[in-house]
Amino acid sequence: MASFYIAREGETLGPYTEDQVRELVRNGHLSGGDLTWQDGMKDWESLRTVLPGVEAEAGAMNRSAKESARTEEDSEKGFFSLVPGSFVYPFRGSGVIMLILGAGAMTMGNVAGVVPIVGWIVSLLITAYFTAFLFDVIRGTAMGDREMPHFPGAESIWDDVILPFFRFLFAFLFYLLPAIAYTVYTGEELFGDDELGLLLVFAGLFFVPMAILRIGVFNNVFDGLNPVAVVTSVFKVFIPYLIVLALIALLHVILEFGAEVAGALPALVSYPLLVGIGFYVMILQARLLGLIYFTKKSALGWLE
């Protein structure tokens, strides 16, 4: 194995192995500009010349270590300590630009939806795309990310866009299936005045977020369509789960109120504004769900 000698302040240090040199750079004891020599070299050269990328590698590893430390620190804070920061989560990093782009795309998708067939397809694809993005938010949060993920790629329209949308749709319909079956049998409206029908609707809606969380973490629809696992998971983290559901309900009430207030503005202003606020609310909901897993993964025990 080649031995490296380092020239520093009139002294020759070493010999060091390559791994030792990389470790010294990573720890800040050496820099890429320090001169090095090893057998076979005609003259002393800088470390960044002899070991290309050594500084970038050290920087990446240091950033990774810092991020791991921050992730561990966040995990130790607990669910309730992290909830307030969720409200600014969509604005971190490039979040503002992503909110604007997302709101613009969703507005165009909604407008396209008034055009039969082609417009419907475009609207569906845009909706599916942002559904996939929200699953990425859940997954990234569950892994401890502090900033939003980038918008997903679309190398495969089916795998990257359509499939996540159907996962969400199947989970939603699966837990509303008893209510749907009841309304078909009785002829009552799904959100009518029938007490048992309403009970079945709200019971189904109560478990849908946990199903979505399981799908987001496992990236598999069947993990969300396992009612035993979903119900037991809810009761393992019952208080944080109730808090998330209460916040989601409150956010939707505020959104409805905002829609009434924005009604006084011109449509060209109010509509994109409301779509943007709605996109923010969706990201916030995904963030809150991801925090349940991130801070309560031991209690949930999904990967044990």
C-alpha cells in the first residue's frame, strides 16, 4: 500500500496510508492544498491533485454525519416538540419556489379539467403527480428529513405517477367500503342523515390517514389495506394520531373560511391563491403523518 508524506510548516509528516490521509482531511487536520509525496513521484503535489475529490468526499461525509446527528436530535425531541416546526416545513430550502410551481401546475390541471377527455386526462395526471409527491413527503419525513423532497421524476409514468395515485385511491375506498355498501343497500346518501351510515363514513375516514402513512413508509398498497395492522397501529400511537386528525380537520375548516374570504377577490387572484394554500395544507398533512412514524417508530414496531 502506498505511503503518503505530508509537507507542513517546514516539516515532513508521515508516512500515512491513503485511508489515514482521507480521515485527516475529513477531520480538518489536513486540507486539499497541503503538499504530499509518495514513492514514484518526481515532486511534491497538492493532495487535491494526487487524490482528486478528497475534499468533496470529506465534505459529503461531514454533511452526512451532521445530518445524522440532527436526525437523531430531532427524533429525541418527540412528536409534540416537532409539530410547531411543521407549519414552516413547506417554506424551508427551495420550498417557496416549489409551492409556487406546484400551485401553478395544480391550477392549470384544474382549469384543464373542464375540457372533456384530453383535459380530464391532463388533470388526472397532474393530480396523480402531486399525490406521488405527497407520498415522498411522508417517506422523507419518516426518515428524518428536515426539508421537502424534490419533485418526483417521471421516468416511468406508471410507477412514478399513476401507481402512487391508485394506492391512495384504493386505501380511501377500502376503508369507506362498509359505508358505501350500506348506502347501496339502504338507498341512503353517503353523507346523508342516516346515523349508522354517518358512523360508518367517519369510522372509515378515521383510519384512512394511518393507511396512507403505512403505504408511504412501505411503498406498498397492501400494507395500507391490512385493517388489523392499521387499527392496531392507531391505538399504539393514539394520542399523536388524534392530534394529527384534529389538526387536519382544523386546517380544512380554515381552508373553507379562507375560500369565503377570497371570494371577494377577482377570480384570477383568488383561485390560484386558494390552490396554493390548499397545496400548502396537503404538504403539512403529509408532514404531520410522517412525524408520527419518525418519532414513534419503536412504538409502532413496523420493521421489527
